[in-house]
Amino acid sequence: RRELPDGGARPNAAQFKQLVVTALRELHGEVGAALPVDVLTYEEKTLSAILRVISSGFVKLWSALTLLGFYQNRRCAFRVLQTSPFLLALSGNSRELVLD
């Protein structure tokens, strides 16, 4: 999830993907920018997304996102809420499960 402490422009899905690629390029160069990252879902209202990356690129993606501090000359931060090697595990949170 991306956080904008001072409000600011909210990127659409294409701008969000470009932001991810830019973050990878800034930290890891062209090799990082070439890392295949897919934006599976993006919620513009909450600035939340589900990203898919190969397991060997996971650390590069996480580090690039967490170390990015600005978007369009405004402060921003990424917060990783959940990770999983299985896509199905991201569909729900077992801690919020209510059993009848």
C-alpha cells in the first residue's frame, strides 16, 4: 500500500506501474527495471495493490519500494501489508475469519 502523508495526486494503474519500475531502476539500475513485475489489482481509492514478481526478484522489489521516498516531488511511502508465495493466500486474512 502506498501512503501520501500530505495528500497529493493519486496515480492511476498505469502510473502506479511506472512508479514501481522507477523505484526498481533507482535502486537496482536497468537490471532492476527489467524485473518482471505484474500489477494484478490496484485500488486507486486506497492506493493498495497486489503485485506479482518471481521469487528471485522479491527482495529487489521490496527493497526498492520501501526505500522510495518521493513521488512527483512529494513525500510518499510504501507499506508491505502481506506477502505470500501463493496467490490464493492473499485473497483473505485468516485472522479476520469468523467461525459460526
